[in-house]
Amino acid sequence: DIQMTQSPSTLSASVGDRVTITCRASQSIRSWLAWYQQKPGKAPKLLIYKASSLETGVPSRFSGSGSGTEFTLTISSLQPDDFATYYCQQYNSYSSTFGQGTKVEIK
Amino acid sequence: QVQLVESGGGVVQPGGSLRLSCAASGFAFSSYPMNWVRQAPGKGLEWVALLSYDGTNKFYADSVKGRFTISRDSSKSTLYLQMDNLRPEDTALYYCARGRWQQLVLTPFDPWGQGSLVTVSS
């Protein structure tokens, strides 16, 4: 199975900060990577697919980049609604796998 | 609107069985691949099983292979997860999630249901 490793596990930031989360795959997944946001007690929400395509309705402050094994999710100016846990997911194989998550906390 | 509603969770003893259901509405259920994803309390997301739009291809995580069975009834727009020989480590909130695009098996998941809690304990 393809392993997905996110860093950092926790991130403390302030409103207005630029935030970057990294996701590494154990082998090439081309661009078949998605990012999700999950708030406490809620289901995950798709933010980005195919590494850099923004899902409809997602604010443009979110962006994704990368290909192969290295990917990043960037929030250009952190807003109060963005404090949540973020997961990457590879869907290059039938056995999809998620990263362990990055919790974005208020500094 | 597109909606997924899970049911069937509960408390079961180790070695027991449970069947989860996911009722879909607001979209052409028979055209989309469907997944089960679980989340143990306080932990991350773990993909469990995938079923192709036409029900012909099934894929499972190694952790549940041989114990869980995914199926669908398109006449009822419902996805199922039959869970047998349950273990304490299967305790989790189980989400059903639709493939983002029709027919494609390799696709991100959107939307997700709100989950059904399964607790395996004696």
C-alpha cells in the first residue's frame, strides 16, 4: 500500500497567517491527490482534487501544488473558519490511503 | 440536494456481526462508485472499502479483508457494509462517501455522510 505522511501534525497560527501543510507519498501518485478539511463532529469536506484543482465553492485562499511524491496545501491568509484538521488522500490506487492529519490551532 | 445517511451502528461483542446501511438521495446512485471510510475515536481517517458504480468491482483495506463485505442495492439507492468477526480495533465512526465523479473508480470522495458509530466491546 502507498503510505502518506503529513507534516506537521499540529500547527499553531494566527488569523491572517500564511499556512503550508506538506504531504509525502511513499511512491509516485502522479497528481492523484486530494485535500480535505474536517471540523470537530463533522464529516470531512473535499477542498482540492488532482493536487491543485479547487473544489467548487471553496475559497480561493486555499491552494494545492505538487506531483509525484511531494504535495503542499497552502492557506494564503488564515481565517477563523479555517481552524480544523486537514487530511491528504491519494487515489492513485484502488486502496486509497489518507495522511495522518494536520491540526491547525489558534496561536 | 445530495445526501447520504448512515444507519445500523451500535454496540457489539467481539466476534459479532453488524450491517451498516447508507441511504443515498439527490443523485443517480447507480452511476457513482461508493466507499466506506472509518475514523476511530480521536484518530485519523482510514479507507475501508470501495464498490464500483455497477457493483462488479470490490476493493478492501487489508485490515478488513475477509471479514467485511461491501454491496449496493440500486433499486433502493442504498449502500451496505456487512461486518463479521468484529474486533475491538474496528471500533470507529463509519462514513459512507460517494466518488466525486460518475463511473470513475479512482476518484476523490464527495460528499460524505455524517457517520454511524460502531463499538466493539465485551
